Amino acid sequence: MTDDQETSDSEDTTASGSATLPPHLRPPSERLQCSKSSVCSRSYFVVVMVFFHVYIINVIALLFYVHYISGQDDASPSRDAPSSDHRHQQQQQPHQQQPQEQPRTESQRPPSKSEFLRDVSLTRIEGIRVGHVQPVSLVPGKVHEMRTLSLKPLLFEIPGFLSDDECRVVMQLAQLKGLMESQLMVQDGQEDLAKELNLSPEEIFNLLDINQDGQLQLREILTHSRVRDGIWLTPENLREIYAGLKADKDGNGLLSLEEFRLLSNDAFQRFLLQRGVKRSQLVRNSRHTWLYQGKGAHQVLQDIKTRVTRLTRLPSTLVDLSEPLQVVRYEEGGHYHAHHDSGPVYPETACTHTRLAANTSTPFETSCRYITVLFYLNSVEGGGETAFPVADNRTYDEVSLIQNDVDLLDTRRNCDKSNLRVKPTKGTAVFWYNYLSDGKGWVGEQDEYALHGGCVVTHGTKWVANKWINIDPDYQRQARFQHLVSRQPEEEEDDEGLTLKSDIQSANIHQDL
Ligand code: OGA
Ligand code: CA
Ligand code: FE2
């Protein structure tokens, strides 16, 4: 109630004509009426306002309660919540978005509306210029030199990052654990999928005709084969297949819809399977394993993690919650064609590491590897360089990566045409950013220039290790994930006083981030 309102109330009574006499001198009837109207209207107003305020406060309290409860539900860890150990995670295929197969389940709830305040900025090391050398302090009593190899992507090399002993221990631990094939041979059953969807040849043709020009270029088929079954065809392989299947009737190297129609379903795949696919014809020909680096792990593995944290200058929580160390062995003839370690960011893309905490269902999933730190565990006798085909290119032109006969992504044939190659030297680490900055201290767009691969090993064996640092480009999802994994078990059961504890915890996480 304002002063103005009180004044106008009293003015209204003045207008009734008896305002000249004080209330106690007025006739009883008038006095009663008058005092009734003035006292009642004021108290009535006060009472209404009190009720109104109480009502509003109740509504707000109720909203807070509902909001809080849904926040807790989102954050409450489920029995099958992810651990930070991603041992079984699949390697990202080139240009491939991994469709998430499970449909949204009943137990998945809508995303939490609780927001985390962003009070952290990710450090991004400055490259200055190619060839620039900066001293870095990674271990007590020693200064390492970090050389900028390229600015697009932002890529550095640190010789002597690991000692010979550390390299040996990592290789031995990997051997002890056992390495598995990095890529499985072609799976059957894709044909069933086309049948199930009941796709016509036209529909399949349109799916493959990326540039929608009514013809299937070699490039369109090659890319499709790589992404679909991980078979790396060369333009010559494809011409051979065309000849074997008499597919390209007019011999112009393109498949028209008419030519495509004459091929039976899955003709290419069947042709390939009949002829047999060698390991050297896969996207990746290596074996790998994962080594956990947390508490209780071999000291060398823990030391490497600490050193990576110092090198990247990122909050230790981010490094701690990232994938374990991946150790890779290439035999003679091994390779890994050019690829991105992580996928592009679309609104519907979810990161593997935060997916369960994100509480959303999405058709796309990627590893969200903000940084790759690659360690060379031995010096390779011949070949095995890490190639960056488009590093520091003036422009990025995806189309020109596969010309008719030159495929820059092919690390068995065209490493010599890559803009940059790093020779594997025992103990050297290279690291690069797979994403740009968003300009506000967080992860931005994928850096397309971060395309890289392992050239064919011509002599000897090649051992490398990858430390990937996983960060969700969506800050809220990263924060929620950290909030979830950092909750203490005894608090999970506690219903009372959760608000305070959660608040304190999220405040801690913000500092940790
Ligand atoms: C990888 C990779 C490069 C190399 O393992 O993801 O790109 O030189 N390796 O082995
Ligand atoms: Ca086309
Ligand atoms: Fe890679």
C-alpha cells in the first residue's frame, strides 16, 4: 500500500460530506458507517495484501521446490552411470558421426534446468608462429622446449617429454594387458538394414549422391565405403570393381542412376567380400589397448597424466576425467588413414563422456576430444610419420582432398603430399587442439585442419600412445557431468539438507573446472 493510496482513501471519505466533524462527534449511524467504511476498507486491504503476498511466496516456494527436485533427479547417479574408464570406446572413424543406437528409454528424464555459472576459462597455449620455441616447466629441475609446428591446427612438439624408461614401461604394460585389433574386419548385415527400410535403388542413389548432381562420382563411393564398413578403396580399386561388375557402361568413371539400377543390392560389398579384404585395405591397421591412469595405476602412468596437465595448463579435473591412455602398435605395413580424432559440433551432437549425464537422447555421438597428446614410444626405422595433410593450408577445401587420382587422406600412398609430417622419435610428444576456441574461454567449432593420420610403417614396428582430453563444447553438460561424478557416495542417500551440500559442491566444481 502506498502513501498515495492512503491519501485518496481519506479524500473519498471527505467527499461523503461529514468530514468536517471528528469521527467521535458524528451521529452514531453516520459514525458507525463512517468508521466502518474507513477502518474496514483499510484493514480489508491490508488483509488482502497479506494473503496475496503469502500466496505469491507460496507459489515461488513451490516453484523452487519443483525446480530443485527435478535438478536432484537429473543429478542422482544411476546404478549404471558411466565410469571415467572408456576402455571399450570405439575409435572415431574418419568423417563419421556415430549414430546412437539405443532409443530413448523411460528412465531417461528431460534435461535439468539447473544452470551452472561459468567461471572458468580454458587456457589455450599461444603458437606465436611456426618454429617458435618456448620453454616449458613440466618436471622439477628440468626445462623442456616446446616448438610450434603449425598454427592451423595449433600444434606443438616437445622432444624428451618421456624418458626412455617411461617409454619402455608403457610399452611393457600395454603388452602385459594385451592389444586388440583397432579395427574389426567388415561386418555383414548391412544389406538387412536396406531391406528392412525397404529402400528403392533411387532412394539409395540419392543418399549416396552427396552433391546431388544425379551422378555418383568416385569420391562419393570411396567416402561412403570408408565410413560404412571402414574399407579403404583407392580410385583404382573402384575402377576394378566397376570393370568386374560391368557397372560403368559408358566408361566415364561416373555412375548414373540407370547404371546404378542395374547393380544388385550391395553388389560392391559382395564383390569385395568375395575377393577378400586385406588388413592393409582398412582405414586403420594397428592394435591398441587402454591403460587406466588414476589412483593405484603404475606410477609412470600417473606421472604422465600429471605432466600432461602441466603441459596443457588445463584444470586437473578435466584431465583426470578424460579417457585412459591409449597405446597403439603398428606392425610393418601398418597405417592409419587421415581422420579427425573427434567429430564436428552440431546442436544434436552429444559427447560420449557426458552422454549419460546429459540426460538427452540424440542421434549423434562423438568423443569430444578437445586436445590430442600423442607420444612416440619408439623411433621407427622407416615410415610411420604422423601426417597433417592440410596443416596451415590457406583455405580448407574438403572437395579437393580427394581428387580423381590423388587422395590426400590416403596415408599409404600420399603422405609425401601432406603439408606436414612428424617423424616418430622416442620420447617426443606432439599435441594439438582438435577444436577452436569459442572466443569466450570455452570449446568452439571443430578445427578441420586438425586432420591427421599415421603413414605406413615401411621398416620395423611403431609404438605410440594417445592421451585425449575430453571436454564437452556445451559447458552446461560438462559441468553437470563433473557434478555427477564428483558426488560422494554417502550423500546419494541423503534427502535432507541436499540443497546446501549440492550448492557447496557445485561451487567447488566450478573452481575445479
Ligand atoms: C591416432 C593417430 C597417428 C600416428 O591414433 O588417432 O592419429 O602417427 N595416430 O600413429
Ligand atoms: Ca554426385
Ligand atoms: Fe588420430
